[in-house]
Amino acid sequence: MAHSYDIGLAAKMARASYDGRNHASIATALRKELDQDDVQALFLKGDILLIPGSNSVADYLKFNLRVLNIGGKKYRLNDEDTEQGASGTIWHQGFLRHAQVIFAWLERERLLPKYIIGHSLGAAATQILVRTYGVPGIGFAAPRPRRSQGPIKHSHLCLCINRDDDNVCNLPGSFHHMGKVHRARARTSVFGPDHSMPHYQRVIDEQQTGGHLGKRWPES
């Protein structure tokens, strides 16, 4: 039976991940922390893997964002560079390298996640690592990491929650999401894409109150 997690709590933790150990809810739950080659990740009690990304569209669209500048090499968000993962799936090269840094860290620390939560670029890594570990995961404001479309092994365990006014979720243009994609329409929108986690928390509450989104993932 797959581990189930409260979606609202997952959104709260994704927001808190940007403060890391300085956030009270993270500090009390933190077991291990990664900050290597400009890739960050947090491993919490309950074997929860938490992956921050970019909390701003402007930062994301700079293309040389810290999490895509891995080991001194920049990976641009275009529609050309791909690489085959260990599973044989063809992934966007920058997103795959980001996920590989996290995977190598987990292996070194002998950590095995039971649940994965990520936002933005962290949501791209979440999709890849759900495929790797076969555990459930939620990606908020998730870009597209897969070259092909259609179901693959463990894709039923992955949920991407994307606002329909967030253009990051449509990038890169010729790639695809993994798993189920819940496209959320907010009651109101500010100027430009609402990419940050506070905007996502608000729309998740609206969607759940309106009965459009369940309380937990995976659904019972």
C-alpha cells in the first residue's frame, strides 16, 4: 500500500522548504540536508524527501538558475538536450542531472524516501525520482521533464498540481509531465504567472473547498 499524504500539508512543507532549517516546521523534522552543486534537498522524519526549486518565474526564466548550474555546467531549458535515465526513460538533461545529484546523495546517506514533494524545478526532479523509487510524490508548479508521453512504470504514483495561469508548467514546450496533472483555475489572478507557493496554497484551498481536488495523495 502506497504511503498517503495530506496535499495541503505537502503544500505547506513545499513553501517552508525555501527557508530550510530556519523554518520552525522544517527544523523540528529535519534529518539530513543537501546543498551541493547548487542543488538543495531536505530529508525529513517520516522519510519525506522535500525538494525546493525556484519560487519566482523571473528567476526560473533566467536559464542559468542555481539548480540548473550543476557542477559548474549550465543546463538550458530548451527543447533539444535530452538524456536517458537509468530506467531507460528519456528525460530533459538539466532536470535529470538535478535529480541525479539528489539520488547520489540519498545513496551515500543510505536514505530511502517514502514520499517526495517538490516545487518548480524541484517538481521536475520529483517526477523523475518517483519513477526511480516507485513511491508517491506531488510536484507543485511542475515543468515537463519527459520527452515522450503516455504512462510509464510508477506514473500512477505521481501528481502534478499546476495553476492554469502558470506558464512554467508548459515548459519545455515539446516535453511532457509524468503521472496525473491537476490543472487548477484560481478565482483571481495577479499580473503574470502565479508561480510561487503562497499562490499555490491559496488555489489548493479553493480547489479542495469546491470539491475539485482531493485531500490526500494517492487517493484512497
